[in-house]
Amino acid sequence: MGFGSVWHWVIVLIVVLVLFGRGRVSEIMGDFGKGIKSFKEGMADEAKAADAPPPPAAQIPAQPAAPVEPQTTTDATKQS
């Protein structure tokens, strides 16, 4: 009885059905299918968003730089 034989998989299937029950297995598979569908929709949405051009950047008006006042030295700072 090898790992890939038909009887091996039949026994595994029977054990899974006994442990989880038929309703629980179908519920798990339904949730799995919904997850795959949601994943595919998300990937399609990302592809559409990547194809769309980015929105224009907000224009910030240029503000003139504030004038810099020249520093004046006093005689007290020169003599120190």
C-alpha cells in the first residue's frame, strides 16, 4: 500500500468524513471556494488599479522666501 494508491486515499477520505462529518467538510470546502474567489477578485482589482494613471499631484503655490536681514556687529563684539 503506497502513498499514492487509490485505497490509501479512500481510507483517508473515510477517516476525514468520520471525524468531521459530511456537513462540516462541505462547509469547509465552501469557505475555501469563497476565499479563492475573493482572492481572485482582489488580484483583478489590483491589476485595474495598476493600469489606471495616478491622480495628479496637488499643486502647492510657490511662496517667496523671507528676506534675510544682514547681521550687524557692534563695537562691543569686535573688541572681545
